[in-house]
Amino acid sequence: MKAIVDLTIIPLGIGVSLSKYVAACENILSDAGLTTQLHANGTNIEGDWDTVFAAIKQCHEVVHQMGAPRIFTTIHVGTRTDRDQSMDEKVKSVQAKLR
Amino acid sequence: MKAIVDLTIIPLGIGVSLSKYVAACENILSDAGLTTQLHANGTNIEGDWDTVFAAIKQCHEVVHQMGAPRIFTTIHVGTRTDRDQSMDEKVKSVQAKLR
Amino acid sequence: MKAIVDLTIIPLGIGVSLSKYVAACENILSDAGLTTQLHANGTNIEGDWDTVFAAIKQCHEVVHQMGAPRIFTTIHVGTRTDRDQSMDEKVKSVQAKLR
Amino acid sequence: MKAIVDLTIIPLGIGVSLSKYVAACENILSDAGLTTQLHANGTNIEGDWDTVFAAIKQCHEVVHQMGAPRIFTTIHVGTRTDRDQSMDEKVKSVQAKLR
């Protein structure tokens, strides 16, 4: 089952600068062979359900190991059985309808 | 790794009534032995990371089998290494501070 | 326009204990006359769109005043034009379909 | 108060194709003079709190007028008082730390 996911990881108890933790997660997702797109509020991910969620679990493990005692994460997951659709196609489908 | 999760599953393409799909997911979570609390905008879940996410994957599989061609799900996940905390303790910690 | 909302406010840069900030927001929502239900991962709110969002803005203002330099908030909003539905009815609609 | 927002609008009861509704919202955000970045799972928005949330309310009104009887929306909102930060700076701050 293919999933298109938006991941936002918020480490708590380590101050206000989160970017080094987000960068560590980007590396984990990349090492997992996943297609990703970093954006201003999270990271979009396209891939097999199990691969995506194994990588997200590893992100929690690594961010804790980096010193964050608490993590709050939001995940948006889309799956569909009617047709295959990539992240790029989702964006283009909207762009084609802008006036 | 223990996780406290808030799960909102939105089946698309099946009309505006979502409750039978949500009920099917409740049964899946319950069968997985997870502690759950249904609320007006989702379901809170407390349990082992792997058990929780295996059940969420099964929810997607079952809701597709029930006829939903597309699913959009939001997941909030909290983990912490500083101490163990239950869902009930989270609520009581806030209630104790209300004026 | 009536909205049913799930609000999760995460103050950053103030350590790992968030409950006093959440309690301050509960008081704001209550003072605004809104119907609320605190749960383990947020607060469900039922009310007029403008009243709800004015209160959420006030939550951000107050949590900053309490000392949080950064806030990350998630909001789930449901609106519908086909019929009126309360938070309690949403929960009961699912419960009636559990096996 | 400046806000950086991630907006995902999910119209329900209109089938599985959501792009024309998302495009209508993009036009509303653009007409409001807001800085936006469409991505595969939503739209990032940077602007004054009141302008952003007035536009989001208008999105709900217009998507209902277009025929969607029910809407489920997720909003991520970030505010900070310690310093000004743009959406581009958030992305660059992570990219600078990738290996």
C-alpha cells in the first residue's frame, strides 16, 4: 500500500530551534530511499506504507537520542485504491485549475 | 517505545456519513488490545508504537475494503523518555490547574 | 457558521511541561462561552466560527505573555451545511455502530 | 501577530477529486495578498493572523457554496515572539544542516 504523507516533528524540551532535529529526520528518510519534499511546515513523503512508518519510528528514536525528552509529531496520510497518484501530480492537478 | 496517539480517519468518496468506518476502526483498535478513548474529533490511543501503527495500517486496509476509494488520516503522536505518562494523567494534569 | 474544532497548543522553549499553558487556554475558551471537552491530546470546541477563532488567537497571545517564545498549534475544523450536528451526536453516531 | 500556517482543506460528499476546491482556496488566499506555497499535502501561508484566518473562513464559505456539504480542515499555526522568521528561512535553516 502506497502512502503520501506529511510529517511534522516537534521536539520539546530542547529550546526553540528545531532545525537540527528536522535535518536528522531528513537524512533518515533519505537513507530509507523515500521520495521527500521539505517545506516550511513539514516534509512530504511518498512511498510504501511500511517503509514510511519504519522511518518515522526511527526519527522518534534518533531525536530522543539527540537529547529531546519529549516529541510531538503530526502525520497526514493519504492512501487511495482508485488510481495511482504521485505528489507532483497532486500539485499539478491544483495548479491546472488556478485562474 | 510507548506512544500516545490521536487518530482521525476521513474516508473520501463515500458521502458525508463517516461513522460506520470510524466504528470499524474502533473495533480494530480494540481487537489489538489498545487502550482507546473515542472523542468528537478522533480517537485517542495509548500503547506500544508498533502495535498502534500496525492497527492504524489495518484501519486503512479495512476502510478501503469497505468501499472507500480514498482515505485522508491525521495522526498526532507523542513519545517521551523523561517519564511514563498515561492519557488520564495528561488530562488530570491540566484539570488540576484550571481556576 | 458553526464549527466543531479540535485544538492542540504546543508551547516551545519552556521545557517539557505544557499543562499550565493548556489550562490557561481552557479558561479562555470557557470565558468565551464555548462548549469544550478536554481530552488527552487536545480540546474539542463547539461554537460559532468567529467566537472560536477569536478565542484561539487569544490563546496564542496569552501563552506568549506567559513566557513561551514560540507556539506550534494544530487545529482540526469541521463545518457542514447539510444538517446541524453536535459533538455528542458525533460520538453517539459511532458508538451506535460498534459491535 | 504574524503567523506561518499550513492549511489542508478536505471537502466531503463531493467524490474523490478535490483539486478544484483547493484551487478555489488558492485564489482566495492570493486575493487576500497572502504569501503562499502550494505543496503536495496542503498550502503554506505566511501573513498577519487576522488576514490569514479571515481567508480560511472564506475558503470554507466558498467550498460550501461550490457544493460540498461537509468540510474537514487541518491547520498548523506557528507564531513566535523571539524573532521574525519567514517560510523560506525555515526551509533554509534545515537545508544548511543536512549532511
